[in-house]
Amino acid sequence: MPLVSIVVRSKNDMRYIEQTLNAIQRQSFSDFELICADSGSTDGTLEIIKGFAPKHIMKIPPEEYIPGKVLNDAVQLCSGKIIVFNNSDCIPQGMNWLTNLTAPLLDAERKNTVAVFCDQHPRPEARPLVRKDHVRAFGDGTVSAGWQHFFSLASSAILTELLLHNPFDETLQYSEDVEWSLRMKKLGYCIDYIPEAHVEHSHNYSLQEVWTRFYNEGLAEGRIYRSAPAFFKDFIMPCTAELLRDWKFLLSHFRIDHIPYGLVYRLLQRFAMWKGRRDYFK
């Protein structure tokens, strides 16, 4: 029986899937099994996955994809003490990613730590503000430590026993990881950020994709946090503060050419999140 089960979810990720699975296979920690869950890929992703001979391949029709259900079904297939979730476009960096990520869950002195998540480096082609947001969210962890709550399942590890007793919410289409991790914190468990474990992962979303993602995350957060947002306090103030940080970052990195796009991007992102959260209470 392996110590770790690695669950990789994919959909049309041919650009990254081979790099990701190769990086997993090269890890210095080798006591793991691989479970893959593919949601109707049509670009050759599934054929590449088969070449790595995972223990299980879950094939989910796109129209039946519910994040929490897919994750819970994958957990039932895992035999490891620890489950590592790593999206197909999260490319582990270095041979010790898995060792560093799982070490806290194997440390007897950290009894209350039940889940961890790792550092996400932006890709070389990431836009400047995507880079800036990654540094704030991840990096050394000091900025996000002051936020109300932060967790990313994209590359993470969780104790299997806890997941069997506390499954993911199967009614959410977005932010199921936020809901689950916040629920665990309310139960008194610790979820730690591990900056020593790194993956390469970022997205240059189109403006339409920005709206879709953040509006739906706002809807989910309305349900998760159970509080209706105020326009000035929850949109104007935080958006203004973020815009000032954006401009400072772009100026200091000599990327003033990105200021016009950055203005549109940030206003759209913040308004979509606010509107989604507001619409939940309509």
C-alpha cells in the first residue's frame, strides 16, 4: 500500500500534462500511486495519460463534471494515507516537491495540521499583474496570512482519513476548496502553506474568462461566507487599494505599457466578484 495517492484532474491540457506527469515521476519521493480524472478531453490529453499507466483513470463526461463529486469519487479510489491533489497544468518544480509538500503531514509534532498547499510560480509568459498577484498570494506567505482566508487545492496535500469523514461539497461549481478548507478551520484543524514546495501554474485569462471565473467565484463566496457585500466597503475600497498596488508594481518594473489593460482587468475582476457575491442574495 503506497503512502501517498496523487490525484491529477485534467481537461484538454495537452500543452502541460506530459510535463506535469514527467515531473511527478521524477520525484525523489517515490512511494505513491497515480489516479487521473479526465473530463472529456479531445486534444490528446487522455492518450498521454494512458502512457503513464496510472492505477486508475476516471473518465467524466464534461456535462456531468461537478468538482466536489469528482474529488470525492477520486478519494474513494485512493489507498494512500495522504492524498495529493495536483492539477494537470501545475508542473512540479524540482525533485523534492512531493517530499516538501507531504513532510508536514508526516511530522508527529504537527498533529493538528491536516492539509497543506504549495507555492505557485507564474509561467514565463504570465502577464505582469498575474505575476504580482501570485507573489502576494503565495511567495513567502506573509501577505496572504493576513487575509480572511486563503487556500488553493491546485497543488495540495490532505490526510485521507479526514477527507473520508469530511468530503467536499458536491453542490458547488466553484470554490469547493475554499468551502472545504474554511469548514476544516472552523472545526479547529490547521491548514499550512508550504513555500518550500513549488509548482509552475498561472493563467492569462481573456477578459471574458476573467468575468466568468470571478463572477462565479463571487456567487460561491456569497454562499460560503453568508454575507451580502456593500458597494463602497467591498468593491470601491478594496478595488482602489488594489489598483494603487498594481500601478506601483508596474511602474517599479518599468511596465507602464500594461497600465491601460491592467485598469480594465482589475476593475472587471473586482466588479465580477462583487456582483456575483451580491447576486447570490437576490
